[in-house]
Amino acid sequence: MFWRRKSNDGLPAEGDEAVGPLEPGSPGPESVEPDWQPEPADFDDPAVVLGSAPAGPDAAAAGLDPASGSMPDPPPVITSSGSLEAGVARSRGGFVARLRGLLGGSTTGGPSWEDVEETLIGGDVGASLAIEIVERARARHDPAGNLAAVQAELAALLVPRDEAWRPRPAVAGQPAVMLIVGVNGTGKTTTIGKLASRFRAEGLTVILAAGDTFRAAATEQLGIWASRSGTTMIAHAPGADPGAVVYDALDAAVARRVDLVIADTAGRLHTKVNLMDELAKVRRIIDKRLPGARPDVLFVLDATTGQNGLAQARAFNDATGLTGIVLTKLDSTAKGGIVFAIEAALGIPVRFVGVGEQVGDLLPFDPDAFVAALFAE
């Protein structure tokens, strides 16, 4: 269930009538003014209701006809066919198995620490970090053995975190806000759907903001997840200003006392400065609409991209101030060491890991369980 704003770019959205062309000076993906601030006139177009929404005074406050609303769908039932142990099976059988072969046995000359470094680098830990890990592991003289020393040094790289993390509003009466960022192809939109399903199952009310207005069918894909998870989605016409979509979603969440807003954003390469500037603009819009808000900015990273993913994370962190990582496709790589590289380099915790295709296969990240699963015999 979702709303879509009528088109303002001269082309009709599906099921809508065409309205006037885009007004001169309206921001787009390639021209972003860093000091842009939302104006009431930017949000005057009437919303078209394409799905159900709660009835009553909240619906009227959000600009909907109270008589046309209905109660949201029930929360989904979360099932999972995967587990963390199964999700890291390839990494456990890849670089960790090689570490075990190098360090687990006893030889007269001791382990080849250069081979250990190469193995860690091959597992996407990174060259400089691999050297540091080996130096510290050798200095430990761990009575449990060299493998245990390397395992302990890897575990020490992971950032301390709350045991039961969930998005929370910074100011009483405001919705919590999650901004989901990343490049195309990482599973960003699917991750949003899985997050929405998880938080709905936990009893939260959720609104999705379809801020990826540039990728073909992105809004439709998010709309499918909105229906599956029993959430409302706020959408504008294709090519619309993502900041306006997010602003409207925040308006609706405040009016309807929704617990959480999850905002999708356009997938972008970290080297595209103008698009990264636009992402920073969305952050300013959140600050403008919800003063004092501290949105969670989650970066969706495909685990199979390896060290290139670390470069992406650095750029997104500079633009938006990341607060967490969602690592997708962990079950598809034998190089799970990227988890250690990112947390050590940025000090940003991995919040969720994807270990399969089912809704319930996006798992909260437990550092101790992750390391234990990697090194399990």
C-alpha cells in the first residue's frame, strides 16, 4: 500500500494524469544546490492514493480522505532458511581453512607468518591490517596456539555495540529514521524490504520513502516489499526530487504517529561527486523537518566486492556519516574478512548480514557468534 504524487516532469505516472512540466530551477540528480532548503511550495501537488492507509483523523492530517482509508495489513511472519553458521560456510572453508592449515599443526620451523599474511589478504582483510594482525598475534605467545592468537586478534577488531540494537528516535514524539545508502546491485531495495518486515514483525509501524527516483522500476520494486511487509510507501513520480519524497514521508509519519521511516536512496557510485552531494542534501532535509533527529544511516555493501567495498564505505561515510553497515550476500563469498577490514578502518558496526534469499535471512550481526562460526571446526 502506497501513495504516489502526480507527475511533475511532463510525463504521466502509471494511472495518473499528466500535469505541467518540471518548473525551472527544480533540483535533479545532476544539479544539486548544497544549501537547498525545502519550501512549502515544493510540496503543493496533491497526492494520489494508490493503496490503503489508516482511516480517521491521522489520515486527514496526512492529506488523505479519512473515508477511503483502511487498517494496515498484519505484520508478516518472519521465517528463515539460513543461519550464520551456514552463511559463513564458504569463508570458513576458504581463507579460514587455509589459516587452520598453516597454524593448526605443529612443525619444527613453526608457521610461515608470511603465508598467514597472504592468506588474510586473500580473505579481504587488507594488506596493512593483515601485517598488524600477524605482528600482534606473534607477540601474544598464546598458550592456546597461533591459530587462537590470530582468531583473538581478529575478534578484537570488531566494534563494541549494544546487544539489542534497534532504531530509536532521538527526540520524544518523533519517528525514528533510517536512511539506506549504497551503490546499485548491492541488494539495497531488497534489504529495505527485509528490514521493514523485521521491524513490523517486532510490532513497529513503518513508512517507506521511495527516494530512489532515478532507477527504472525502483519504486515498483519497493512497492512490492511494502505490500509484503504491511507498510505504507510514500512515492512521487519517476525523476522527482528525492528530498521532496523524504520530506513528505516524514510529514506523514509525524501526522500518523508512525514509529519508523525507512528511506531508500538512489544507488550511486562513490566517485560521482554531484550525486554524493545530493545524498548529503537529503540528510539536511531530515534535519530540517525533524530538528534534533539523529537518523541511522546504513550502508548496504555486497560482501563479494571485497576491498572495493571499503573504498565505497569511506566515501559514503564522508558524505552522510554512516552509523552502520548491512553486509549482503555473505553466503556467496569465501572472503568474509571484509567485515574486519571495515570495522577496523571506520569504527562503524555491521548491523545486519544477509545469508540467503528469504525475508528472515537478514540476520542481526553478533560479533562473537560471527567469529565463532568462522573458526568452527
